[in-house]
Amino acid sequence: MKATTTQPLEVAVALTWDGGSAPQVTAKGRGELATRIAALAREHGVPIDHDPQLVEVLAQVELGQPVPETLFHAVAQIIAFAYRVRGRVPAHLAPRYAAPPAP
């Protein structure tokens, strides 16, 4: 996890990505709700990235809506961060990163 805080968060946004379509905003909130979103993420082992400017922009996206294409690059960096933290590789890239066969 990149950022852990015990102070109340101003704003939090949760995203989901199925590996095919655009990531979607699945939860968002300010104040106590933001703190609860982050706590639930930690409880479930969801990596947390801290980018106050990006989260403010993502907070403007309606719940259940896809992330706008203009934010794809920034969100892709967050998704890559989550994969790295978990030591995983997206399924469509796994063959490229597979260990070579044993001799």
C-alpha cells in the first residue's frame, strides 16, 4: 500500500476494472465516508494510491460510470501500481512475462 493515514480523508474514490472495458467509479465520498472507503479497502487488501488532484477529478464522475478517456493514462498508472503491489501481471500480459520453460 502506497499511502496509509489515520487522519480523516477529504475525499476518496474507488475504481473497478474488469480488464476489458473502461474502469468505473464504484464508490466515492468526502469526510467520514472517504475514511470508511479507505478503511474498507485496507480491510480487503485493496492497494491504495494517494493522488489528491486525480481523486478530485475522479470524484466528479458519477457512480457506476466509466472513467473519461481523458483520464485513462492516469488511471492506468494506478492500475499498474495495484498490480505491482500485489505482485501480479494482467492476464492478457501474462504470457509475455512468464518464466521461460525449464531445460
